[in-house]
Amino acid sequence: MAEPAQQQDESGRAQWETWKWQIELCLKEQCLFTIVDGTRQRDNARAARILGTALDEEAAIYVRKKTDAKEIWDTLLSVFEQSSLQRLYTLFDSFFEITKDDATSITKHASQLANLFDDILAKLQKGNPHATLPVSLLHHRIFKTLGPEYQYYRSTWYRVPEPEQITKLLIENLRSIENSLSSHSSGSFFAKSKSQQHTHKKQNKNSQNSSATSKKEKRACLYCKKFGHVISNCRKREAAEQNKQTDGDKTEHKQHPRGGSFFATGLAVNTDVALVDNWISDSGTTHHISANKQHFDTFEKFPIP
């Protein structure tokens, strides 16, 4: 049967605590841990083999030339395990510097703080079995890492009798508040999205108008040669065309005094004029077509082909 320790892989400083705990379980299962800690010398080679095969290349460098199980174990402890005081300071830093990001749930964040709190207490009790820490320190730290939307519940929690201030109950209540805030945020987001869509459409329309205006400002009018507009919006051109049309109407009135009678006669049925095969056309406009030359001041007869 394969040794369980052969499947272990110690991967450096970050995983030292986990590796140490796992390897101790394996050694104790095989009744070999007493060899590692130096209390028993029997089966030394067997214990050394378990330690050596459970190390990766980086960690094995420190013990590659050692064959004694206790010597290998002590070397690993000196390299990877921090001193008790240094480890305690590291836990303090983590406990008082940890922050909560938006992606982390209340349950996970509070559990991380609770684990750090338990580790600190365990380290203190290792040097002093009677050492204690008030659980209110943990609860206060949890509230300090949360946003203002949770602070109204802090005063409510502090009024709870101290024997009833259980960490599990606090986490459950905070999780309920988190769920309520999430539901409220979803509804607000829906309404906000509708408003933002309307705002974006309006902004896009204004942007398009602004872009069109900007393009016009960069081009010169083909009529008046001024910048800021195009020929279709040129006021000077419109005024000139209007004046030209007015002058044309006056000239037409002088040249064709009976122009009005032409339209009236053209729209009425003249029963006195017999049907003829000759048609007369006004070269000035295609609408002036009639079989009676009396409606025209001058006319020229086309040659018959």
C-alpha cells in the first residue's frame, strides 16, 4: 500500500502551516512522529524517507544532505516557521488591516476576521494558557470594515446583552441586511438603467447635432464663401433668389399682359373655337400649349418635315 505522505507536496512558505499539519498526521498515523521530535530513535530512516519524499525541489535544497529525521525536521522548522512573537505580530497586522471589497460577501469577510481572531487567541494561549480576548473586539472590528449602510445596526447590536452577543448570530443578521440591500439595489438599478438609456439617447442626439454643426463650421459656403454654414442654408443665396423671382414676375407681367387671361381661357371650355390640327407651344414654359394663336403675342410656325 502506497504511503499517504508520498502524495503530499509542500510548496513553500505560504503553505507551510498546512503542510506541517498534514505531515504530522501522516507521521502520527504510522507511529513515527516520536522519531521526528527526537523522543524515539527507532525507524529513523523510515521517518526521514517520508519527510524527504514529501518536499518539493525548493524546500528539499535545505535538507538534501541530511539523513536524520529529527535534523531534517528541525531544519524545516527554522527555515519556514516564524517565531512565536513574529507570527503574533503578523496576525495582528492582518486582523487590523483587512478590508472588505465589493466582491466579497459578508459571510466570507466576517469568517476571515473570525479565523484571524481565533489564531491570535491560540497564539496568546500558547504562551499563557489563561489568556483571553473579548469577543466584542471581533464584533467591533467587523463593523469597522463595513460600509455606512451597516452602521445603523451597530447601535442595535451593542444594546444586546453581552452573553447573547454571539458571532454566528451577528453574521446571520448582517447577511440578512446584505440580501435586503442587494434586492433594493437591483430595483434601483433597473430604474436607473431606464433613465440612463434616455439620457444616453439624448446625449447621442446632441452629439450628432454637435458633430454636424462642427462639420458645417469647418466648411465654407459655396455661394458666399463664408464659414459656418452650407449653401443650402445660405441666407444671402435665399435673398438673391427671392429678389430674382420678384424681378422675374414684374418682367413677365410687362411682356405678357394677357397671361392671366390665358390661364382662365385654358381652364374653361371655349365652344366658339373649332377643333384644329395645329398646336402652338410657348417656348418659355411647357404649360403654355394651345390651339389658338390669339393667346400668344408672337409665335413661329415650325416647318413641316
